[in-house]
Amino acid sequence: MSLQSIEPLLCANVSVRYAGKPAILRDVRFDMQPSEVLGLIGQSGSGKSTLAMTILGLLDKKRSHVEGAIKFQGSDLLQLSEHELRALRGRTIALVLQSPLSSLNPALKIRTQLKEAWRAHASGTSAECLRAIRTALENVSLPSNDDFLRKYPSQMSVGQAQRVLIAMAILHQPALLIADEATSALDVITQSEILSLFRALNRSTGMAILYISHDLASVAGICDRIAILHEGAIVECGTTQQIFANPRHEYTQKLMAAMPRIEPSLPANKMWAASVT
Ligand SMILES: Nc1ncnc2c1ncn2[C@@H]1O[C@H](COP(=O)(O)OP(=O)(O)O)[C@@H](O)[C@H]1O
Ligand SMILES: [Mg+2]
């Protein structure tokens, strides 16, 4: 994909603090091009989820203070009303979280949950709804037959449950998908399959992905660029190749040094490429 687009999809410059606490994010600046996969990497507690919630307008306004601007498709997300944000969330900007089984409602069949997600932003006949659901399931390589649609979350593997959540997230063909530690709770094989799925969906649909993780090694293979969040600021941002070949900031260098080296014959700056599918 080209990184030469004139108009970024998203352009953020934002500071956030929770009531009674020092700032969590201080002038966090980054942009995303349409169809780009940007990795946002930072250690636990560095404010990654806070940033995701800020983009989606999900922070409790009474307990947090947000300054700056997040330009997205011509408007500043921080200036939108709750009504406008609700129209955007799940339709233009989608979110996939870490624990698939706790993000799904255990008491409802997945057909019901997918239908609710479709109806939240679309009006149409039951047949149209079902067609959209089946297409989304096929796009995440899940069965789309009635037997599968009748399942409850507990009747699925964790990998299948994560695919259902991703199907839900792509139902309305969002321009931006935010994956917040979406593969962190998965075993390594399922993690690799889901990462490949995100990459395949990015290529086939053109949706941009903000891939948030504490784990540089596991996500690098799917990212066009990587931004490193440290002590409330983005200390380094570059193409995946740049970050791996020439990490400039001390913290990025530490992250690189901490990465496991499975194949001694493979130079560190080539490790990310090994996982690209
Ligand atoms: N609702 C909240 N109220 C107060 N502090 C919070 C809240 N949510 C997160 N924090 C604090 O903000 C910091 C960043 O949290 P978070 O954004 O969840 O980090 P990450 O996702 O990188 O692990 C942590 O110190 C956390 O305790
Ligand atoms: Mg988090």
C-alpha cells in the first residue's frame, strides 16, 4: 500500500489525565493513512487503552480530562456529541478487545449478537441482515451455516470467539479498526492465525488498523509502521523496517534487546519479516 496519501485518515495530538492523577498521555502525536496498519507499542500501564478509549470517546468525562484534537475523516472526534460518536462507533471505527469470551454475551447465541451489532447501524430485512452476517463470518474464515449461528460463546474455542468478535467489528466495513491487545490472551498458534487474519482483512477491505500491543515481536509482522509509546509520549515512529533496523530511542533499543531470538542465524533486523504472511 502507498503511504503517500495526501489526507491522513486520522491525525491525533492529544493529552489525557484522569482526575487527581498526573497526565497519562502528554501531547501524543501520530497520524494514520487510509488502509495503513499502525502498531502502537508500549508497556502495560503506558496509556494504550486510554488512547483507544479517547479515540472512541469512551472515557468518562467526569473522571478524565482530554485536550487536543483527533482529526478523523474531516472532523475532530473530541468535538463530537455523544449522539454523533454513537453513530460512528461500531460503524466507521470498530474496536476489538483482548478477551473474546468475556466480550461476548454468554447467554446469547452468536446469531443474536451479530444481528444486534448489524441492527445498531443498519436497517433492512432479516434476509439482508443474515446475508451480511454470513459474509462477515466467511470473511473471518468461520462457518456461516445455521448450526454455527446457533452456538453460544461457550461452545466455541477462544480462537473462534475472537473471529466472531472480528466478524462483528467488520460487519459495517469500518474505515478504522482498533485492536487493543486483541491477540495477547491467545496461545501462540491462534495468535499467529488471528494476526494473519487481520492482515488479510486489511488487504482485502482496505480498512486501517491501529494495532495496540505491549509485545513488539508478536505484532511487528503485520504493521506498516510502528509507534512506540513511553512515559506518556510517542518517542519514536517509523516503518517497521526502520524501527527494527535502526531503533533510535533508548527505550525502543531496550525493547529490541529484550526480544527473544529464536533463530540465531536470523539477524534481529530481519526477525519481523519472518512472521509476515
Ligand atoms: N478510569 C481510570 N481512572 C483512573 N486511572 C486510570 C483509569 N484507567 C486507566 N487508568 C490508569 O491510567 C494508566 C494507563 O492505563 P491504560 O491506558 O489502561 O494502560 P495500558 O493499556 O497501556 O496498559 C494506568 O496507570 C491506569 O492505572
Ligand atoms: Mg490496555
